Amino acid sequence: MSASPVPAADPRLVTEAVTLARMAGEATLGWFRREELAVDRKGDGTPVTQADREAERLVRAELARRHPDDGVLGEEEPETHGTSGRRWILDPIDGTKAFTRGVPLYSNLLAVEDAHGIAVGVINIPALGQTVWAGRGLGAWCNDVEAHVSSTSELAQAYVSTSGLGAWADDALLAVQHSGASLRTWGDGYGYVLVATGRVDAMVDPTAELYDLAPMPVIMAEAGGRFSSLDDEVDPARGSGLASNGLLHEQLLVTLGRSAATRR
């Protein structure tokens, strides 16, 4: 017997997720480029601000009101376990380093996970007024215009984005450079927006958390591309991410050594 088809996402959940991500974005804009913004350090040394905390609390409060039985996993607060079989995964500011330096490429990430995997994904870039979202079986969109990946098929002609070079092992970095691809940074969630809309051809995160990557599998699939970890699993919880137009995916996995060359 063939497996039952995976159901499409509920369009109402897609609309809600977009609304909540944009609400988080508005909250963060209130702190963006403010001189009094204080930057703290978490236990792992990464930065966190009042804007991160306020945006996450805002989304959590809305979810508690709208979907009290759903689970919530966020970056800044302990996980809330639900009973509905559905979980919301959020990163209130993806690219906090960019945010604290006044760079307008940070994003608000939100995803909805159900029994079949990631059903809804949203990347909101509030300082640029751009939102990319997708629902399983419903397509991918950027500000109400359908989003599509590029058609670049040769790595030597590709533009590849990344969040920064600190997580890259030297040999992985050199392998991409020697491939002829043009490597650009300041990626974070914005790098995935660029892939989904065809403005760059691939995005690489050698190390990342689930909340950094949760929206990406459904967005890339619905935009006609592909997402995987660097060990080629379609799982945003594997600790790394590679998004591409699909045509370059295998070439990049081979070039990157299927994660063997990345530094943990």
C-alpha cells in the first residue's frame, strides 16, 4: 500500500504565522538603532537584547491566547510543551549581531511544526519591509508575490551566502572559493530570503540551532529549491543548514565534504 499523502497546511495558520512574525518585527523596530539599546551576553557568549526578549514574550503571549494547547520553542525562554501535537518554533531576532550594529538585515523567524514536519515557515525582514512565507502545499510568497529560486546550474556561476566566516573550517571555505562561486556574508535569515526569491543561489550555515532553521525546509521546498543539513538530512534540528535552488545542492554537498570539514 502507498503511504497517505501529507496534507497541505491550514491557510489560516499561515496567515496567523505571518501576522505574528510581523508583530515581532514591529516590536524590534522600536529598538532598532536606539542609542540606549543594551547588549548582554548569554552563557554561550552570543548577544541578546531587550528587543529579543520583548519580541519573544509578545509572540508567546499571543500564542498562549490563540492556541493554548500548542507547544512553543523559542531562543530566549524555556520550551513550553503542548498537548495538541503542534509546536511553534520562533527566533525573535535572527541576526542579533546585525541588529546591534544597525544593519537592517536581521529577521524574525517563525515556523509551525505538526505530525508531518514543518508545515509553515515565515522569515520577516522588518527593516526592509519584506516577508517571505510558505505553507506546505500552498506555495512560497514574498510580500504577496510568488517566490521562486534561481535557475543557476553551475557552481562556478553561483552566488553563495553565509552568516559569517567564523564557523567555517579553512578547508571548507577554500573549497567553495576554489569552486569559482562568489561567497557573500551577512546572511542569517536574510540569506534564506535571497535563495527563496532567486537573488542568490545558495545559503550555508555550518552551525545553527533549530530555531535558526525551522522555517527553511518548507520555504525552500515550496519555492522550488531544497533544504538539508550538511549531512544531507531534511531536518532543521541537525545543527547545520544548506539551502539552494536544488540544481546546485549535490555540488555543494560534495564541495563542503558533507559536513566533514565544518568546525563544531
